[in-house]
Amino acid sequence: MRRDEKGNDDILRGLKREGIKHLHITGGEPLLREDLPEILRAAKQLGFFIELATNGILYSEKARLIGGLVAGMMVFLVWLH
């Protein structure tokens, strides 16, 4: 990471400081992000209301990685188009 780049944790903490309470994670396809479990974990620890929108195709492959994290989410959307 370059010195002027912010990591996910820094971005999430900055959003929290600004009073943001809801985190809507959409795409492209968020399940393609290798760092999605870390993003979800950090967002939960900071107390965000999390909404994850996915087409669901990769859920069976990624469920083990994000399953426990999704359990505490308020909204998990699967789009069918």
C-alpha cells in the first residue's frame, strides 16, 4: 500500500467518525473481493448496520469465509435478474 492510500479499516473508522451508521456493500459483485471477510469483521466491530447485496452465485463457495459474519448482519440481499 502506498503511503497516501488508506486501508479498509482507516476508511471505515473515518466513516464512523463522520456519523455514518449504515454500510451498504454492493457491486459489481462484493463476493469477488478477497478482503470481504476483513471488511465485514471490521464493520461489525465498529457497530455499522450492514447490508450486503449479491447475485448469490458465489455464496456457496464463500459461505464458509463469511457465514459467521453474515449471521450478525441486518440485511443480506440476493438479487435475481
